[in-house]
Amino acid sequence: MKKVILVGAAVAAMLATGFTACKPTPPEPPKEVDIYVAGSDNTGAKSVAKVWKNGKELYDLTTGDNHAEAYSLFVAGSDVYTAGYENNGTKDVAKVWKNDGELYALSTGDKNAYAHSVFVSEDKVYTAGRDGNFAKLWKNKSATNLTTGTNEAAANSVFVAGSKVYTAGYEFNGTKNVAKVWKKGSELYALTTGDNNAEAYSLFVAGEDVYTGGEEYNGSNWVAKVWKNKKVVFKTDGSKDAYVYSVYVAGEDIYVAGEEGDVAKVWKNGEELYELADKGIPFSMVVYNGDVYVAGYEGEGLDFVAKVWKNGKELYALADKGAAYSIFIAERP
């Protein structure tokens, strides 16, 4: 369910500094940004898929008649694309919304299906998720099966780099879940051997390198891991259960959002950068202009409160009961 920014799915914003032959041009001041978040509001009898902008509700995607959640969003120009699911009374239906209206359903509703991650590139909407046992990639409404459907599988993250479309998730091998990456609809590689359960939740592509975040069981605890291509470049020590939900690369720096021993954390280049909450999950992260934005939830009493953090400090709470699954930073024109 991970997912994105810019979750996820994620996109780096680059500012270029110009020079003249005689003297340097002063750098432009940082642009103002809008902070979009997708998630669920559980204050009612049934969860409502929702989008927030700058800490305020932008719109409800669903009416609250059936359970629904928004797992991922992507802002393209003036349009906000959101992916998730809505129950039809018997089954969960994978859906994509554009702004405040349903764009289309990705599944027929005869079996449970979920849209976990969305990425928009060149006016095409790419969505990763699952439909029944199949890990799926949709380009607009056209579906590609990433797996055969023989065993349970899911695609949790999608990232588009030029003409290359990457997805990450897992496939059951008959005894264990194997963390995998697909490229253009075909398996690129398995990140784990299948000896232990594992799953991949987040993707970020920088140049020719593919960074994948997830976790692998060590026989006693879950170990949070990040792979650069197929090589592990970050992992926790395995003394406590730990998970990676979002990975973001800015220049030479690798940022990781996850939890360790129920504590929501951010790491930078393998070192702990922030503790966000003693009890919580940071589902999505964006690094923009040196600032680290995280969306997730924090446990407060018996409830989970949807929240956004900036540089390790709470920026705002979004819902007294709910979750923030995806964050996207959009520059203002």
C-alpha cells in the first residue's frame, strides 16, 4: 500500500542555476509549493477515501456508504490523480479518481482488487496493484498481468523513467513471498531468494539505478532493507521488527521512511535522521529543496491519527481517525 510522491510513486524536482559570461546570475528563491495528501478518514461508520491540500480537506472521493481508501496520488498540472479502492457491497474494487470524480474502475468487482500506486507520464496514467491473485500494471485502463495468477502476488509501487515503467511488489513461490521488480511488464529480477518471506513496497529510479524498499524476514524478525538494483545498500540490524515503506533519492543521498520496533523513523544514508512517532507508520515521503516531508499515521490512545511531518516535526494532523498514505509536493506556477 505503499506507496509515492511524489509515492508511492516519486519524482525529483530540479532547479537549474543560470550563468552569464561575465557574472553569475543570482539563484532564484525557492518556489512556493502545495502539499497534497491522499488517505482515508475513518471517523464515520465506514472509511472515506479523501484528498487533503495544505492540511485542509480538498475533497471526499467517496460518499461513506461503502469502505474506501486512497493509497496513492500524483499531481500533473492542475489535475490530481488518486488510486485506491472502494467496496461495492461484497468486494473491493480498484479505482482511479481524477480530481474529485471517479475516472474509472480497474476491476470488475467479482473479486477483491486494489490500486496501490499511481504515476502520470505524458498524459498516460500508470497504476500498480493487484486483482485477485494477479500482480497488475494498468496503463490507463489497459491491464498487464505481471504474474501468472497461479500464486498470490501484488504490485505495490510504480515508477516511470522515460519510456521505462518499473513496478515492485511480491509473488508467492508456493512457500514464501519473494520480493520482485518488474520492468515493462516482465520480471526484471527477484530481490530475495525465496528462503524467507519478503516484500517490496517502494520504488525510486535515479538515472540507470533502481532503488527498492521493503523487508525480509530473518527467522526471528523482519529486517528493513533497501536494494540498489539487486544489491542491499541499507538494512536494520534485525533485533526488532522493521519495515521500509518509502525510499527517496536526492542527489547522492538515500532517504528511507519506515518503522522499527513500532517507532516511525526516517533514515538518511543508513543513519537515523528522525524519530517521528513512538507508535506509527510513515507510509510516504518526499524530499524537496532539502526538506523532508512524510505522510502516515500516529497512534494516539486507541486511535490512529493521519498526520504529516516536515523535517521530523509534526506539520499537521489531517484526521482524528484515519491514515495518510501518500504525499506529493507540487510547485505553484
